[in-house]
Amino acid sequence: MRFLAWLAEISQSAAPPGQPFAPQWLYVALALVIPALVGVGLAFFMNAIERASGMKFGGGSV
């Protein structure tokens, strides 16, 4: 529960000046999910470019 309180605390800067902040689960969920989706989308895009062009964008093998 401490993690959710921390998320609500750092999100208070999103409230308009003079207005109280009311954390919503949708806001917190989107703040966590959107960056992850962008990263996954970028990884798939770069993988498609690598396969189409035959180039390797770097990084080591695992």
C-alpha cells in the first residue's frame, strides 16, 4: 500500500493550482502502462527494421 501512496503523492503536481488533488485509479494505471506500451512498441519497430534491412542496432547477445 505504501507504493500506491507514493504514486498518489508524486502525482499531486498534476492538479491545477488551487484545486485539491483526487487520485484516480485510471490516472495511476495509465501512468504505469503507457510508458511500458511505448517501450514494447519501439522494440517491435526496431526489430522489424533490423529484419528488413539486415542491420543490427547494437547490444550484446544474451
